[in-house]
Amino acid sequence: MSRQNWLLLLITLLVAGIPLTESRFYIFLGTDILIMGLFAVSLNLLLGYTGLVSFGQGAYFGVGAYTCALLMKKAGLAFPAAFLVSAFAGALAALIIGVFCIRLTKIYFAMLTLAFSQIIWAIAFKWNSLTGGDNGIIGIAFPPYLDSGARFFYFTLAVVVLSLYVLRKVVNSPFGRMLTTIRENPERTEFIGINVKLFQLMSFMISGFFSAIAGALFGIFNHSIFPDILSWPQSAEVLIMTLLGGMYNFFGPFVGTAVMLYLRLQVTSYTQYWPLIMGTILSVLLFFFPGGIMGFLQDLRVFSRGKK
Amino acid sequence: MPEPSFLIIQSLNGLTLAMFLFLIASGLSLIFGILRVLNFAHGSFYMVGAYLTYQFVSLFINAPGYFWWAVIFASCTVALLGGIIERLLLSRLYLREELNQLLFTYALVLILSDFARILWGTEQLSVSRPAVLKGAVDIFGHLFPKYNIFIIFLGPAIALLFWMILNKTRWGRIIRAASLDREMLGSLGVNVNRLFTVVFMIGSWLAGLGGALVSPIAAIVPGMDVEIIIDAFIVVVIGGLGSFWGTLLGSVILGQVVSFGILVFPRLSMVFIYVLMAIVLILRPWGLLGKPSQR
């Protein structure tokens, strides 16, 4: 195994040790970071690797969350089945929406993803009989065998590690390299005979699939879902986390999520002005560290090597 | 079938909404047309305009015509704020990818919304209508507020004014040229950076004016920024980003859809608006009256 893989294994083992602290705070925070981290990494497949700015990723997260919860509550489906179906529901939603979105570029692509996520939000918000509207769905129960903070943490850890493993395989595969090529120059990629739109659509679907997995976990974890998770400020927040960690690094979004969620928990305990702080962090990032935390660390490494 | 007079009132209500949307969205569209920046903070400028109007009204309360002074001061302060932000911050991001500019304006949304909460609290504020425009007129047996009639006339007046400036003056010609080819304009000796600042200030002024004028008929609350910005996006997308008449058409469409949608399908009116936006983006990404971009 390479040095990086050993490091990853070590980190995973350390994270797996969190429930041993028996601190409800750290188990809660850890689960939250794992779920949102997966969401951010799945968004980054589009943003960092394919070069598509999705401003409505909350849609697939929400589709996953609602599908899983509704299948369990209304259809009485067992958790594993509901969970699997919800991931594919996310991919399906991404396929349908993606077909339209990938025809556009740049700002128009971002606007259309925003429009579709707002459509889904409005449906969730207004369809009271199915989704509970503004009141959301509450009282989503953990399946009995996951019915403790620590057990659900381990389940989440397993799902997230597996998902990240697959996603990393994807970005390092010839398919993933082609996505990066498309990001760098879609026109030239087209010239060498690649069906750019098809690759973009595939990327969109894979991203939707894993966003939905994160969403399904999120619903169970919180025991409840509200339409807010679909709305555009939520989509913007995950963009910020991705940028904070660094969008040109596979684990960047995960690091960004961890830092952001930890900061938020700390900050909100003594001030209500978290948006002000988040906005300031985002501005500083944009002006001084466009590569995010991981980009900065990489620059630092290159710099120190150059000195030797 | 409701009686026709009711339909007229309802369409007038829609038109009032449309004129506010037009004021705000035309600024957004102008900024996008020239600077190529989609400004999320535009709704925040609108909100700041409303809060500042409240502030200036309570300051000038004893002066004659205090409401109008407040509107002028508030909208100009917003323009100044916009100018400072563009000059000192936003202009440094023009060479970066679009995402950076987009996210910076989103950072502004977060920062300005909290500043408003710190300065003015979270309670709902209101401004009373100016004395001249208090009361209502009778239209086919229904009462319709005078203030709304004023807005319905003011909207087209401002549209006409801007059309004149854009099409009949030297400055307008330069602005239109900037939307076509900014490099060429720069090499012809026009100070493009200064032009960008001026355009951003005009756009911000329009947002501030919208906020100032809405203050007597809407509650001034935190959250009004995020609410209006999506509506403004819908308007410019439907009409065509950067298209002046498109923005007017988009506002009128959205205003009527909102005002009649609530009557026909109260549940689905919101969904309908977003669907409309998506359909336009799919069939004509450049909007109903926009032009496909060359790049």
C-alpha cells in the first residue's frame, strides 16, 4: 500500500475510535461530519472534477432523505430496502434533471440546477398529505439494530468509507480522468471524439446517487426531515464547505465539512451571528486561499520542498 | 367565474408586484449584462434600502415630504455601498472563474443579513405611506390603494428613463458597447474599470430604490433579501439575462402568474413559477427576449 493509503487507514481507525470516548457530543458531531462530508465529496465530483457548478445539489440530498423516510413510514419498507431504493431514486432524479441541465453551460447550468432544486423544494413544501409540508416528517425511527448513537455512527462510518472508496476509484479511473479533461477544456475533449455530454451526465448521476445516500442517512440520523434541506441556501452551504476544504483535492470537501461543522457548533454556542462569520470566512477564502485548506497545505509542501 | 371587476383588481395587484420586480430585476440584469456577474447580493441591497428608508423616515419625520427624502437618501446610500463593494472587493475577482464571483456575492448576502439583524433587530418594521398617497380609489366598486397606482405608473416611467439613457446618450452607448466587447472598448480609450463601478452603482441604486418604495406596503423583516432574489432571478431568466425589455416582460409575467396563480391553484402557484423558469431555460436559455450569447 502507498503512504497515502496507510495514512487513510490510520485516520479511519482513529475515527472509528470516537464512540469509545462515550461522549455523546463527539459521536453526534462525528456522524454529522461523516454524512455531510460524503455529501460534499459527491458534489465535488461535479464541481472539482467535472467543472460543473451545481447550485441545486440539495435536491438529490433531499430526494434521498424523503424517499428513504417515506418508504419506511408510509410504505412500511424495511430500512435496508428503503435505503438502497433512495440511493437509486437520487440517481434517477439526477438523470432526469441532468438531461436538461447538461445542455447548458456555466452560469446557465447553475441557474437551471437551482430552478430544478426549487421545483422539488416547492413540491416538498406544498404537498402536505405526502411530505407534511412545512412541518416535515418527524419521528423517523432508527431501525432497531441501529438504535443507539454509537451503532448508527459505525453504520454511517461503514457506508461513508465504502462510498468514498468507490468515488475515489471513480475519479482515478480512466472515466474520472476523462471528467478532469472535460473540466479543463470541453471543446478539445469533444474534438478527440469523446461524448462530453454523456460523461457529464454520468458524473451528474453518480453525484446524485451519493448525495442521496448522504440524504437518506441524514434523515434517519435526525429522526426528521424538513423541506429546508432542499432549499438553495442549503445547497450553497455545501458549496462553501467544499470550497473551504479545497475543490481540487479528493478529500478537500471532507476536510472543509469537518472544519465548518466543528466551527459552527463552537460558534453558535455563544453567538447567533454564524452567517456573518461564515460569510467572512468565505470572503477571506475567495480572496486569499482560492485552493482551500488542502490547496494551501499543498502549496506549503511545494514551497518547503523548493527551499531545500 | 369571478366577476370581471375583481379580475381587473387582481391584475392591478399583479402589476404592482411586477413593477417592484422590474425595479429590482432590471438592476440585476444590467449588472449581469455588463459585468457578467450574477449578483446574489442584489436582494440584500433591496433589503438594506428598505431598512435605511425606515431609518431615514424616523430621522426626517418632522420635515415636509420626509418620505421622499428618505427614499432618495436610502437609495443613494445603497448605491454608494454598492460602489464601495465593487471597487474594493468584487473588482479583484473579475479575472477568476465565475464561481468565485458568485460565491463572493453569496458571502455578501450572509454578511449583510447579519448586519441588518445587528443594526435593526429581528422585529418587523414598517413605514407609513406618504400623506399624498394615503387612501384608496374606487375602481369598478373595488377599493385600490393610491400608493399602488403610483407604483404602477412609476415603473414604466423609470423603464422609459433608462431606455432613453441607454439608447440616446453617449454614456448609454458606452454601456451598450461594454456588454458587447469590453476589451475593444478598453482599447478605444474608455476606462472600463470606472464604467463597471458606475454600472454596479446604478444597479445597486435600483435595488435600493425598490426596497425604499416597497417599505410602506410590505413588512421590513430579515429574510426579505433571500425571498426577493429568487423572484428576481426568475424574472431575468424568463425575460433574458441582460435584456432590458425582457426584464420588463418577465416581471409582468411573474406578477400576473403570482396574482392569478393564487386564485386558480393556490397550492401549486409556487411550483408553477419554478416550472416556468425551468421551461424557459430548457427551450431558450437566453430568455424570451434575450439574444444567444456569442461566446
